[in-house]
Amino acid sequence: MIRILTADGMEQGAIRTLEDLGYEVVNEHYELPELNEKIKEFDVIVVRSATKIREPLIDEALKSGRLKLIIRGGVGVDNIDVKYAEEKGIAVRNTPNASSASVAELAIGHLFTIARHMHSANVTMRKGEWNKKKYSGIELAGKTLGLIGFGRIAREVALRANALGMKVIYTNRSGHKPENEPNRYVTMEELFKEADFISLHMPKLADKPHLIGKEEIEMMKDGVYLVNTARGGLIDEDALCDALDSGKVSAAAIDVFKEEPTKNERIYTHDRISLTPHIGASTEEAQLRIGEEIVSIIKAFFA
Ligand SMILES: NC(=O)C1=CN([C@@H]2O[C@H](COP(=O)(O)OP(=O)(O)OC[C@H]3O[C@@H](n4cnc5c(N)ncnc54)[C@H](O)[C@@H]3O)[C@@H](O)[C@H]2O)C=CC1
Ligand SMILES: O=C(O)CCC(=O)C(=O)O
């Protein structure tokens, strides 16, 4: 019998479908070193972002020779040593389309939140404070939103931002401009200079620790707003806190952290950062679609 480990949870309906199809599913999270042993017992491992599949774990799996397929229920595969797994004959798949709308909606939610101080007002009102004057904000309509990366998620963000009356500019690594795209492609430097709000929608960098540090922030408009729902560390966390403290950055919103759960006290206590605990894809709809894609991947793989 084909055995599947869903190591970071999976939508219940998808688990039932797999069981109905005759697969054995173990829905259990194991930490290292226990995972080193457990992984030897499975043909497929399905992970979200919590479980890291690094070379030593793959070496352990190779000892039984059973593992054939690693599935990332999500987009970013930076928690998996993909090249190494594939070199060793283990296939790696992800579910790139399922969560785009959910992440885009979270990014838009964060834009509203930081423009209107909603994150701080929520906290301080619970302490009995009434900060009406302090929490005067700005409108999104008429402002320029710069999107870094212009793939599936960013294009969903652009659609929604345009509907809100925002001017959208975008940049990406390849210089690719989608056909009939109404928004303007700019270089990264132009984006830093022109954008009132900047939102990141690209993978983790393989070759350097961060994309946006002190130098890049210096190039931005005074009072810029930053949103990162892409990957932790793309914005240098210390440089961001310094820029918030100096007023160069008005406010920031972060769903993804250099270390998760974050232990960076400067970040999680800063009153001008809107925080969410990596929940971009955590909606019923996205998880349903991810589950369906995972079932399709497994069915096709073992057909
Ligand atoms: N917060 C969350 O829960 C989630 C976060 N994500 C993150 O969002 C990222 C983007 O997802 P999609 O839009 O689906 O990916 P995609 O592959 O459709 O688009 C990625 C875009 O980033 C651009 N890019 C790549 N490297 C770049 C660089 N160095 N500089 C500038 N642009 C660069 C590409 O050209 C492309 O336009 C994922 O890689 C993942 O890290 C994805 C899903 C959920
Ligand atoms: O699985 C998750 O919740 C994280 C989603 C994510 O970051 C991704 O799909 O790249």
C-alpha cells in the first residue's frame, strides 16, 4: 500500500479522498530527529512551511529507498532542497495556483491596515485608550503601489489595487511584461523612487540574504509603506526597524519572518508594524484548492 505522510496538516476532505482511493494517510507532524526515522516509512511526504526537507533528511529517506515524491502544499519550495532531492530520484511538486487570491487579499488587507493604523487601534482600544487624533491616516486611492515580482499573486494584487483607484507599477527579475498589462513596468530603482506603498511578491533569494536593506530603503520616498507577504528576510528586519524609528518608513506589514515563529522582539513589539503569523494561504478556499491539487498530483504520479 502507498503510504502518505501529511506532515504539516492537510484539508480533511482531501485526506478522505486519498483514503477512498486506497492510499494510507498519516496526518501527523514529527520534529527532527524523530522525522529522520519516520520518513523511511512513507512513499510520499506532503509539507507546508513548517517541515524543512534538507539534504540530511533526504539522505535518511534514501536509506529505506521508499520516498518517491515530496509535495509542497503551497507555492514557495525554499523549505525543500529541491535540486538534491531530484538528483537522488525523488520528485518534487508544489501547488502554485491555489492560494494566489488568498495571499493577494491578505496583502490588500495589510495595505488598508497600515494606511489607517487599524493594527494599533485594535491593540490600544483594548487597553481602554481612545486615540482618535493619533490615528488619522491616508487614503489608498490615488497612491502609487509598487509591486516587486509580478507573477500570479502580484497580478491578483494589481487587479484589486486598480479597483481601489491605486496607480500600480511593477518590476520583476526577468523584465517580462505580460501582454495587455495595463500597469507600468519599471526598474527596481524607479520603483523605489516612485512608490508610496511597496509590496513584495517574489521567492526567497538564493544568492543574498535580503533584497531590501538600509541602502534600498534610503532610495525610497520618505514615509513609504512596506508590505511583505512573500518570504521572511527579503526585507532586512533590523534595517526596517531602524527606518520605522527614524520615520523614513511610515509603517510596515509583515506576514513572513526571517525566523518562524519570529523571536525578533524589535519586530513583534513595534507598534508601526501590522503582524500576521504567515497566514497568506490560510483560508478555507485556498486549503480546499491545495488539497484538490495534491490529490491530482498523487493520482497522476502513481497512475
Ligand atoms: N505568505 C504566504 O503564505 C505565501 C507566500 N508566498 C510567496 O509568494 C511568492 C510569489 O508567489 P507567486 O506570485 O505565486 O510566484 P510566481 O512564480 O508566479 O511569481 C514570482 C515573481 O517574482 C519575480 N522574481 C523572482 N525573483 C525575483 C527577484 N530576485 N527580483 C525581482 N523579482 C523576482 C518573478 O519574475 C515573478 O514575476 C512565493 O515565491 C512565496 O514565497 C506564496 C504563497 C503563500
Ligand atoms: O503553507 C503555508 O501556510 C505557507 C504558504 C506559503 O508560504 C507558500 O505557499 O509559499
